[in-house]
Amino acid sequence: MAIQPGSDGLVTENAQQYYQGSQGFRAGAVGNGQEFVTDFDSNLILGSLTSWNPTDVDYALNNFKVYTSATGAAGSWSEWITAMTVTNDKTITLTTASPVANAFVVVQLSILDGGKYGNTQADKAYGQTVEDNYGSYQYVSLNEVVANFLVGYVGQSKLIPNVKRTDVIFHAKRAMQEFSYDTLKSIKSAELTVPSSLTLVLPQDYTNYVKISWIDGLGVKHPLYPTNNLTTSPYYTQTQDSAGIPTQDNFGNDTEGTSITQERWHEANQQFINGNFTNDFTNDMWAYNWDSLGNVIGGAYGQMYGLDPQYAQMNGYFNLNEREGKISFSSDLVGKLIILEYISDGLAYDLDSRLPKMAEEAMYAYIIHAIISTRINQPEYVVQRLRREKSSKLRNAKIRLSNIKLDEIVQVMRGKSKWIKS
């Protein structure tokens, strides 16, 4: 007989499971094939059939550990390193030649070096698997969305009498991607340091940037700006002969070299662009007429008034190198700590495939419209009604997720009482 906790309501984890990632059991005998059914929100992962053994090469793939104790007292717990199996992602079966009677058992979600259960507070096995669950109640998984849709919207006497599950999954994934671009709170951020090469590789799940900033000693963000028309990263960098004709290799393909434009940009002194001259330049107020060595090209005294305001900033610049899949930074940012805020499509990783409950109804409306609109012989008035309903529920979801707080608006509007003197 399996030992399994009961639960009413939508919250399936107790406080110990949620905050510490552990669930305890009391068993008459441990090791005689007794099953322990967990109800973590996370599925249990056992790397292989033998990865319960710390010497197994797949031991590092496990996302949990099992501890047993004869008394349950602090310091008496030891990790179970004997035969173990996991079924249905939740049920653990422990087997040994010498079962332990009346023992305490704890299943602990953890990373490999997370600590040992049951010792001091500092030693408890907090880990990424546990922290991934924090705040998870506000989301519903994509699998749940598909299952709920099949139950609530498909069947006899319903608008969709029958549909393949694969069709629902396809439209749910497309909805997740579309929602991620402008509706969901799907902005990710990465903390990176600009190397001497002044380039950083784009994140693996990157689709578009939101904002890039460098961080000062106080932890305050300073926004960086795209180069726009200032410079570019060329997509092709063909080598040429003396006549300017692109050269080819032995296979007939164009040969390419490094980008001279990017090299010059990385070596550029930003003071020649943003007008933030030091004392060395106070006697010669030139406008953009500098070569790479800082020598004057031509004469243009008094033309500093022509500085373009979009370039009159000293935070720095970035531009996307589409050919290499990298971000290129201006020369004054080397060694700076930056924050890259970007958008993913919501499907890159398991944790991405979660939908805020505030947008769940909009997801159902999107799927039902997508299914009906792609079927033949559907009344146009029904398709249009579903389209309007989809748009309306999506608009409601955007308002809900915008997270507008009246107190924050009031705080900003207090600035209207200030006098601005010219």
C-alpha cells in the first residue's frame, strides 16, 4: 500500500514542501518495496535506474535526495543510497535486503551540493529545484491549459464536438508565443560583464531586446542606446582583390575577413561623438572632424552647436551583430557590468511554459478561435464573434497583467506640483 497525503483545494504543497522543498513520511518498514507518493509541484527526476548511487555517472541528474532516520532527530538523518525507483514522476519505491522498521523518511528536492536534511537551518538542502516553485501558484502549466480546454470546450453539444489533442497543443503553443511578445510578463534579464572584445553572445532563447543598461557602483541602471545611424555591424565582410572584386576560396565561396567598421568602432573615443570633452579639448571645439588617432581633419571651428541631441549622452552604445549573433558595445563600456533585458517566446524551457492565471481565459479564447477559423464550412458570424471575444479577453489580460497601482501613479503625479524655472 502506498503512503500518500491527501489534499483539498488547488494548493497541493504544504509550507514545508513549498519553502524547504521537503516532504516527510512515517513508514512501518523502509526498504521492503514500500511506495512513497509525493505531491510536489515539481516532478521527481532520477537520472537512471542506478543513479541513486552517488558513484553513478548520472547521479548529478537527480533533482532530489531521500533521507531516512530511526528517530527523526536532528543530526540522525542519512542519505538513502540503496536501490530506488521513481514511477509516474511522483512515486518513490525503496528496496534493500535489510528493511528498517518504524523509520522516518524525507524526500528532499535539492541540487547536488544543496546540503543534508535535518541538520542546522543553514545546512538544509535549499536548491534551484525548490526555488523554481516560489511564486508558482500564479501560473498554470501549458499541459493544464490543454487538459482544461479539452474538458471545458470540446464534446457533445459544444461548439467544438471533437478535436485532436495535437491540434490543441499546436494552437496553445502558438498562443504562448504570441502572448509572450506583448502580453505576458515574459521579460528576462541577464547580468553580464563586457569583455575586452566588446562583444557578448546573445542568450540562447533571445528573440528581441527590451533594454540594455550598465550598472554603477550603487547598483543603479544607466540605459545604453542603440547606435541606429551612428554605426553598424555589416552582415557580409568579403575580402577583395586590388580591383575591389570579392575573392573566392577553392570551393568557389566568397572568403570573409573581420569587420573593419566594427574594429574602428571598438577603438573609437566616445568623446569625439558625445561632445563630453575633457580639459584636453577645451581649446579646440571641433565637431566630429577627428580621425582614429585623434588628429584634426579639416577645420570646423564653432560648429559644436550642430551636435545631434540623440548622441549627446555618455552612457554608451550597443548594436546587434546579426551575422555573429552577438551584441557589440562601444569602447567606453569595457569591463562594465550590464543588464540585458530581453523577450523570449515562452517555450524555450519548462519553466517558460507557464501561463499567468490572469491570462488563462484569453488563452482559451485564442485556441477556440484558431480551431474554428481553420475549419471548413464554419458560419462566418461565429468566426467573427470568436475573433471579437478573443480580442476582448486579450485586452482584459493585458490590463490585468499591466500591474498598475494607484499609489504608484499618485506618487509620480506629485511631481506636477513642482515649479519648473527656465
